[in-house]
Amino acid sequence: MIVLVYFWKIRFSAIPSAIIHMALDRISLNRSSKITFFKSLGTGRGETFTPGDADARRWGLLVVIPRSEVESFDASSLISSWRKIATSEYRGILQPISSHGKWSKAQPFDSNQISNWEGPVAALTRARIKWRMNSKFWSAVPPVTVSLKAAPGLQSAIGIGEAPIGLQGTFSRWESGSALREFAYKGAAHLKAIQETKDLDWYAEELFARFAIIEEHGGF
């Protein structure tokens, strides 16, 4: 199994179509016997993780699927209909390196993990924030965001979410695993946020995963 990730930037006039897509895509994806996990995603600037951070013109999709099914899925009517309203597309084919935690009570990236990868990597963080902790979480985010965007080796980063409040995370691309580790384990703002996570217990569920970027096109 591999992880297939899309991000589309759409025309402003197509925003209502994208919202409908978010509802109808779940029906089609649930019916597929090949897909073991999927998430339709809204996106944001990844700066504050408040509703005001949302980007109504950029939407995403993540699926876990057999490598042999990628071409067929990429040519499906679901993907084609997104492309009809998109002005740009990012598509990444990823293989898990490591994963810690759960996403919607599942561990979707635990199989087919690889090691000794020397190429570019992607990182995905996702959390379900306890409702009473949202304000504390939002106040802790800006220093980490500033640190992330200034991190050596970062190629791009985007905020992701399954809902405007409470189900949020990031997807980022890095030149190498060592660049990602340098930020994750040595960045002062990030380490402070990790400690606050332990002290304040603001997540009801969290996940952190790293991936080898096997193939990609486009950007975000």
C-alpha cells in the first residue's frame, strides 16, 4: 500500500462545487474495496489554525491504496471532476517511513514502511483538539509556524483539516529526513509546543507520520 495525496487550487466560482465534492466523494471512496483509508481535506495557511486561516480555494484528498491501483484511481471520474474546476494540482505518491498515533481511531500508515530513505520526505501531523483547549492551542501555534517557515530544508507546508475547528494538522515537504529531524527535535518553538502538549493534554487524538516522496508533480 502507498499513500496518494492531492491538493487542488480551484477557481473562486467553483467553491460551491468543491463543498459538494467534499460530501459526495466520501460516498464513492467508501464504496471502493481497494482503498483502505481516505480523508477529504480542507486547507489553510497553517498560521493560526483558526477558522480565519482557512483557504476556500484549496482542497485536498489523501488515500491509502495499492501501488498497482494508482494509475486507475488517477484516471477516475472523481479525480477528473476535481481537475475540471482546478487551476493547479499537486499530486504526491508517498511511502510511509514511520507513524505514531491514530487518525480517526485507525493506524493507516503502519504497513509497508521503509527505512534508509535518502531522498525528499513529507511529514503529516494531525490532531483532534479537545474543545475546551482550542484557545490555548491557537495561542501556542504562531511561534511554531514562524519557526517552521524559517526552517532550513523546508520546501513547502500547508495547513490541513477535516473541519474548520478541532480537526487540524499540517502537511509539509522537506529536502531530507535530516532537515525534518533538525526542526522536530531541535527547534526551540517546536520543543516548547511538544512540552505544552504533554503538560496541558490538549489533544484527544494525535498522529505524526513521515513519508518517502516516491513521485510528485505540481506544488502548493
